[in-house]
Amino acid sequence: MNLDIHNTVQLAFLLSIFGIALSLLLGMRSLKAGMNLMYFKKRRDLIGRGWRYIFIGIGLVVCAYLLNSYVEPAVYRVFPPSPTITIKPSITTTTSVTPTLTVTMTPSVTPTPEISYTPVIPSDIEIRFTSVVTPNSETVFSPVQFAMAIDDEYQPVNPSIEFEYPVNSIYITFSYDKMLEGSQWSAIWYREDGEIICYETIPWDGGTGGYGYSYCSASSEKWLAGEYEVQIFSGLTWKVSGRFTITGEIPTSVATSTNTHTVGPSPTLTPSSTQTITLTPTITNTPLPTRTPPPTDTRWPTATP
């Protein structure tokens, strides 16, 4: 323990005050005990001891007075204090902090309105509430975790915030505390364009505290690439939200290509017009010129002889 001159003198002064109180107390007790004894020798010894304690206390009073008034200045004459106060000029460097006031102008408050809103339950989901138990306002939920599967203890298997298409089902897991049995709770799954993909709203039946989960199972056509958000409510009060992303090339063009193929074959009906070519057998009527055999009647002149 490092003590300077001032602290040492103060410590000695306090010890002397403690010695004064102790000496006076012992002296008064010894005098009082001696006064009540019948035997002269013992009474004299106790009374003498009591006066000695009192004189020691008076001496300590003088010592405390000297310590508090004269000892410290006398010591400083022998051991002058070193001028260690030279550290104060370093405070002048704070003037250089004034230019940092310009930095306070840069963080505009404009981004805060994007985060200031609190999620609310849509009215078409609110009308599906069936619970009559008032939710506990002190209910708490942990941040949610996302995974494509969970184990038997409702813990996520390979949790992530990014999933690659195709996706069929996604789970959320969380811990909770101070839930009331039978109070309404809801989990709503939103796509970034505001469309609701899935939702769940039922009376709570999972106990007051522990681990829970919810999941969304939808066709792959609804899991488009982009960002999704899950909001959890206790009654009408929003408790926690979480976001995840689906990435990958989604073959949306496959559906359009099937339409183009169906339209394409319809013009192939035009080749059916080639059946008109089958009418060419009319040209087979050319056997009519085969009636030329009449000229073969030239045999008759041979009969003239």
C-alpha cells in the first residue's frame, strides 16, 4: 500500500483518537472497579491502573493535537513535495475535440422511421381468436432461430438465416417464459412484398416456460427468392421477429415455356392442307388417251385382196 505524507499523518491521527477513547474507557472502568473493593491493596492497584490509563489518554490527546497541527508542515520542510501537478496542461488537448461536432451532423435521424413501427396482427387473423384468457404482459420470447428440421427437444438442426431453393418447410425455434396456459398466441410468416405465406393462432398449451417451435409448410411456388419475416405475438402484443432469406434460381420460366409449346403445334395444322395433293390421282385419268387402239383398224385394207 502506497502512503504519502498526508495520508500517513492522517492515519496516525486516527490511531491516536482510537487510543484516547480506549485509554479513557479502560481507566474509567478500572477506577469504578477499584472504588467498589473492600481490600485496600487491590483497591489501590486498580485505582492506580485507572489513573495511568487516564494519563495515557491525556498524552494521546496532546499527541493527536500535534499530529494534526504541526507534524505535516514540519515533515514538508524536510521532504518538500514534488511538483507532480504538471499533468494538468495535458487537458488543453481537449480543444481539438471541438471539430468532432461536425460528425454529429452526419448521422441523420431519417433511418429511424423504418424501425419505429411495431408489428400488428391483421384483422382477418384477429377475428379467429378463440381464447378468453388475458395474456401476461410480462411474457418474454428469445430471438428465433430458423432451420429446415428440429430434434426431439425442439432444438434447430443446422440453424441458418439463408436457405437455397427449393424449400418446402421451415421451422422456427425459441425459448419463452411467463406464458399463461390458454392465452392466445400467434406466429405470422410474411414475404418481403407483404404477402402472408403461413400463420398460426391458437390458445397456448406449452407450459409457462421452456422451448417452443412453429413451422411453415407451403408449396415451392410460394417460396420465391427474397427476404421473409416471422412475427410472434402474445395476444395482440408483438413480442419478437426474425428474418431469413431464400436464394437460388427459381425456374419461373418453365411455366411460360409450356405455354409457348402448346401454341406452337397449332400452326402445324397447315401441313394437313397437303392432303390436297392427294387429289393428284385425278391425273390418273390419262388412260383416256389409251383409246387410240382404233387406229389399229388399218388391218381392213389388208383384206382388199
